[in-house]
Amino acid sequence: MAAREKLTQKQVRRIALAAQGFTDRQPNGAVERRHVTRVLGRTGLFQIDSVNVVARAHYMPLFSRLGPYPTGLLERAASRRPRALFEYWAHEASLLPVETQPLLRWRMARAEEGKGIYGRLARFGRERRDFIDQVLAEVTARGPITASDIDGHTGSSGWWGWSDVKHALEWLFWAGRITTHSRKPSFERLYDLPERVLPAAVLAAPTPAPEDAQRALIEIAARALGVATASDLRDYFRLPPADCYPRIEELVEAETLIPVDVKGWTRQAYMHREAHLPRKVRARALLAPFDPLVWERARTERLFDFRYRIEIYTPAEKRIYGYYVFPFLMGEEIVARVDLKADRQQGVLRVQAAHGEPNAPPDTARELWQALEEMASWLELGEVEICPAGDLAPALGEARK
């Protein structure tokens, strides 16, 4: 595609869906580690979130792109040797390929200087370094270890309070002095030293200059997005504007990013030079709120004409669509949204509300029902229960019959 090409919204949507892996063929047989690697090569990371209404956020992008898969594949990649993933702050807390770790060392170094982190945490790092060193010594001696293992443990400074321990561990994590070894079923982190967690080859890799690392991160974002504005690219790894925007210009000069105009977009867009425009996309996927296809809400609206907000923190009486809503991708468009809850005690995937979009085709309910059955089976829930809320609920009930 030539530089300054004019693209339509539909073309950009197809490019974005291909970049995110929605045109890749799903496995015919068992899902294997190579399939996980392929998806991660598309998305660059999986966002972590503690909400477990249906399934934890980092499990969902694989399901949306591969269909039912054994979650143990992802758990082993993140917590056992040969370790393929590690946790760090990228787009919020994230699971990333271990090869990305050197590209984030500049962020770790800044965190150690009190930059790019919460003000309270930076102040704690300045004022309580002796205490932080004591917590690091505990991790060194006893790791892998949880915050609650240290909380209340008698050390040289007496009884340690939970708040101080948590601050110290969070500061050490930001600074790259400790990392996540694994997580308990309760989702509590077990901390350990990077040299006991990360592959030796990763630790031995040279540390890139910050500018080189930032360019590499922006390129990962550009590959994952296909076509994106500067703010989209910056958001993917939450890069500071002063670091991101000059690097974008450098990538344009290197012809890694191609400036393009998108009809209806008010801001300049950039396309990765290897972006692919498929003739058609035949996707069917339930998208979790923290899926990289939809996590940046303004971009989601530009791509799909779909206004999406997560309503977890909205009082129940003021929610429009529900507590934990999954957009439903069908073909090349988002055609519905469903508020889902996995009731594990009852063995039910509960559709608490189902709403169709104006562009929803006649077979939306049937396709959505099949996707819900597939999800319920993956979650080992025996039944899909449809509540009467939402304009799509009656048709979904008919599809069930």
C-alpha cells in the first residue's frame, strides 16, 4: 500500500481484525503451546485483571481467537520452565513474552528513580529504602513468597504492617528487583528474584537504549493494531507522550510506519508496513472487556461505531447494559453485547442481559447462542441460562430451543 493512502473505516476494521489474529485459522485438533505463542505474537501481551465474574481477563483473548483451550497451557507458560511469559506493567498489569523484558528495563530504571509510578509509591521508595531492602532480603531468603507470608513476620525491625510490606513489594516489582514467580488459586502473587524466574538468556540480553526500546514497543503495538493513531500506539504500552511521539516520527522516517488517512477519522493514522488487508473477515467471538481489540474505548468507537464502557464501578441502578459485558463480534462487526456471569456453584453460565446493535443481522441470536454454548463448555458449566433483560433476550431464548 502506498504512503498517504486513503482508507475506509471498513478497510481499517479488516486490517485491525487481521492484526489481532481474527483471520487466523483455528486449530483443527487440540490447542497446543504453539497456538498460544501465535496469538501472543499477534497481541503482544495479555492484560491481567483480578475480576473473575466469568474468567480472569488474561485467559479470555486466547479463547476468543482459538476457541476452547486448556487454560493450563497459559498457566504453564507463565509459571513453569521453560518460562515463556512474565508479568510487568505494560498496558496495566500484563503478561508478556519474556523476550520483551529487556525492552521494559528503562521503565524499571525510571521507577527506581521514582519516575513514572504513583506519587505515594515514589515517596515510599525515597523515605523507606532501608525497609524495602529488608523486604527484598526476605524475598531473597524465602522466595517464592507472598505478601501475606511476610505480613506479620518478625524481622530486625519488629512486626511489619501489611500496608508497608505491600508498598515495598510493589516498589520492588516496579523497579524490576523482584518479579512474579506464579500465582495462588486466590490470584495472590508469589514473588521471587528475576534470576530465579526468568530464563538466563533473557537476563543476559543487553539493555537497549531507552529510545531503541521505545521504538520496539511502538512497533509491537503497531503490528497488533494494524492501523492506529498516535494516541492508540501510545496507549498500548502506556508510554509517556514525550517518549512516544518522537519515536513514531522516527519509525515513519524509517518507513516502518506509513502515514495514512482514514475516512471519518479526525486524527492522522499510521499503518504498519506489514499490515494485511483481507478481502473478508469471518470471525465469531465473545470479547472480554480487557481484550486488546476493544480495551481502548475511543478506538473501538472509531472502528466499529460501537460505544462501549465497562460498568463495574457504576451503581447497579445506573447501569445501562450490565456489570461485566462482552461485545459479540460476528463477521466484521460487533453486533450485540451480553452481560455474563459464571455461576460456578450452580454450574450455569448466566446471560444476565442481552442487547442487539442496530446492525445486527437476523442470525445474530443463533450465532451468539452457539458462542455461549461453546464458552459454557470451556468453563465446564453445564447450562446456559438466559435472563429476560435486554431486547435480544427473547430471540436468544428462541435460538436456545
